[in-house]
Amino acid sequence: MLELKNVGFTVKNEADGKNLEIIEDVSFTLEDGKFLVITGPNGGGKSTLARLIMGIEKPTKGQILYNGTDITNMSIDERAKLGIGYAFQQPPRFKGLTVRRLLSLAHGSELPEDECCSYLTRVGLCSMDYLNREVDSSLSGGEVKRIEIASLMARDLGLAIYDEPEAGIDLWSFQMLVKSFRMLSSEKNESVIIISHQERIMQLADEVIVIADGKIRTQGAKDEILPTLLGEFDRKCDLRGEKGAEGNA
Amino acid sequence: MLDIKESNLLKAISDVSFLPENSVYNLRKNGLGVERKTNEKVQIENKTDKPGIDIRIMPDTKNETIYIPVIITESGVNDKVYNDFYVGENADVTIVAGCGIHNSGCNESRHDGIHRFFIGKNARVKYVEKHYGDGEGTGARVLNPVTEVFIGENAVCEMESVQIKGVDSTERETNAVLEAGAKYIVTERLMTHGNQSAVSNMVIELNGEDASAQIISRSVAKDSSEQVFYPRAVGNAKCAAHVQCDSIIMDEAKIRSIPEIAANNADAQIVHEAAIGRINNEQLLKLMTFGLDETEAEEIIIQGFLK
């Protein structure tokens, strides 16, 4: 179970020296095996929240608990060892590291070829073309993004966080991805957090949280939240994905 | 017979702990040739006017691997050797060279290999050269290789040089001349640490029509080490060349990278790219989210980069 208690994150604005609140007093609980979608306008603090849970950023206020342990001051790798994983919104590329090696590093030991292939197939990549390719600039943004998602699927996690998995992914692969997430939530007892603007991904959720201006604007069961959201945010957030997926920081 | 120390050096530079029975080889140890094996397709003879050997590969020789390792285990050895390779037309061979120095004394141990390659028409040569140093002594381990390559019409020469560990000072000179349709691919991988210094100068002259060259340099400089790269590609005909220098800089290290391209013909297409930078922070963070600590993540990034 993941618990955020009054989490805040403030940075100093270098231009004027004033404090800037990126996340303000966020509290929520995610039960084991639940599927949570975090949505909201660009720049609202969604990715920062994910990075706070993974430990890439440290909260300036509040507490984060995972399965009863206070992880607020734990390093990234300590949290990873507890079973938390994070698929970056803009994954880095690695010169000289093959797709197979990356998936094996994610898994924690050498992955047999057939397992690598099954993870790649789930994200819509033809595995034989990719296993021995390097995760470098020869791959397109969409390919790197799908490999990033596959690397999280290759891990044995208690909590998986996907940051806008749909960004840069074409429609065909997106359908495949939705199918994979559906499978993930039914097969594994993993808690999943997905940051997304896509209605089809929200449809998979047990719960939805809307983050805007660093605060929780609304939270609740999907069936409660989604109908109102679709009307309210459609124009602003492109919830139906009509404008195509766009990245935010 | 090699002792364990010698066999470890051999393994570090040529990936074999002993020289394979069915291959052609010439092993040089502490400044002297100690073991040699030849066959009817590959002849090796001592030079008469200076230290070194002539390696003659007959035309049409296929699937031969030739080992010419050099190992130095005595402190204070200063070895300079001239090796000439004559590769016959249509031959297709692999040459594994390299030098390993174990210096447990306080005097400098040094090996300067001056290698010349005369590659005949339509031949293919893969040349792999690894440099390695170890030993607990304070004496420096110095390697200054000079490589000259003459690539005949439609011949292909692929050269890979690797220096990952333990060489205190190195100055490498590489000169290549390409005739029509010749292809030259050079990959240089280098890691320096401590107070080591490495300089690599290269001049590639593309003289024949449709000659092509690809120069790839990947390096990592750690601690207070220093590196200088100066690859030059000169297009004198309708030709294509690509120079790519990529370096990771760490700690207090210094790197200079000066790729130079010159065209003396309007149909020469020559491109260069050069980049020096720290390890990308996002790469480190990504690997840490897999449960690796910062040092482990750094190692994996460097290993991949120098692979």
C-alpha cells in the first residue's frame, strides 16, 4: 500500500529567489492491486508527483509510506529494491546498450530470449528486430518509449508508475498498450499508477486523481470522476486524444 | 610455455590464454621473439636491418587468424619493433595484435610498435589491437604505436584499437592512404584514469574515386587523466568520410577533441561530429530505478559506451 501524507515540494526560483510550490499538500492512499490514473492539465505537477514517489525528487514537506515503511528519505535504488518502478515520460537513450541488456538490467538478471520477446510484443514491437539493437539515437522516440514501458513490465514490482505512456505512440500501438495494461491489472497483483490524458486509459482505472496547480482538485472512483471530468476538461486537456498525445514536463 | 602472469596478459590483449595450435602466430616477450608458427599461406620472417618481422599473406588466403602479441613482464624494458604486413590480393584475414605490460618494478617499461600494412586489391583485413597494463610497481607503462596503412583498390580494412586499463602514457599515430573503392573503418576505444595521458593523431587520405572512411572514437577520461584526439580526413577525390568523436568526461579529467576535415575535390563528402560531456544524469537515474546504486549505474553506462 502506498500512502502520501501532506506531501509538498518547493523549489527556489533562480530568477527572483522566491520559493515556487510545485506540489502542495497532497495526500492519498493506493491499496494493493489497485489501478490509479493521475490526470490534469499540463504543468500541474503530475510528473513531479511520480518522481517524488520514485525518489528522484525528495519532498520538502510531508511523508511517503510504502507497505508501512517510511520511504520519504530513501534513495531511488532502495525504493526500486522495495518493488517500486517508474517508466520515464522522456526515457534516456544509451549508446552501446542493447534492448536485451536493458530489459535484463530491469529484470535484475539475464532474461531468456523468449521472455524478452514477449515483453516487446506486448508493447507492439516485433521482438526479433529489436533485441540486439542499441537503445541509442537510431531508435525513434516512439520506439524508445515502448522499450521503456517493456522494461517496467520485465520487472517484478509491487508498484509500477507509468508517466504518459501514450506520448509519442501511434494509434495501433496505443491499442496494443491499452490491452497490455488491462492484462497487467488482471494478471499481476501490482498496484499501478498511470499519468495520462487518455480517456481509454482512464477507463481502465479503479480510481482517478485530478492534479492541477500542484494540488489534488478531485479524487475518487473512476465511475464517479470520469463523467464530470470528460465534460469539464475535454477542451483543456484533450482527454479524448483528438489533438494527439503531447508531452509535458 | 607461458606462466600464469604471462598468460593473463595474453588473455587481456587477445582473448586467448594460449596461442591456438591451428593458427599462425608470433609471440614477442621482453623485446625478443620467443614463439612462432607459420604455414604455406602466411609466412613470417625476421627483418635483417632492424628489430621486427615481415608478415606475408599470400593472395586468396581466406579464414586465417594471425596472432602477433607482445608481452612485457620485466621492468625497464624499452622495446621498439617494426612489423610490416603484406596482404595479397583477394585475401580475407583477421590479425590480432596487442601489447600487455606487467610492470612490478620502478623503471619505465615501454613498447613502440611501428606497423605498416600494404593491402592488395580486393583484400579484406580485420585488425584488432588491444593495449593493457598492470603490475604493482611505480614504473610507468608506456605504449606509442605507429600504424601506416596503404589500402589498395576495392580493399577493405577494419581496425579496432582498445586501451581500457593500465597504460600510463600513450601517443598513437595512424596514417592511412586509400585508393579507388577502398574502405577504411577505424574504431578507437579508450579509457584513461589516474594521471594517465593519451594522444591519438590520425591522418586519412582518400585518394581514389569512391574511397570511403569511417572513424569512430569513443573515450572515457576519469580522475586527472588527459586525452587529445586529432583525427584528420582529407578527400582528394570523389569520396566519402565520416569522423565521429564521442567522449565522457569525469572528475578532474581533461579532453581535447579536434576533428579536422579537408576536401580537395568538389565531389568529396566529408562529415565530422564531436561531443564531450558528463554521463547523462537521466541515464544514471533510469538505471537507479532498476535498483542499481550510482557507482554500478556509472559502470554499466561506461561499459556500454566503450563496448
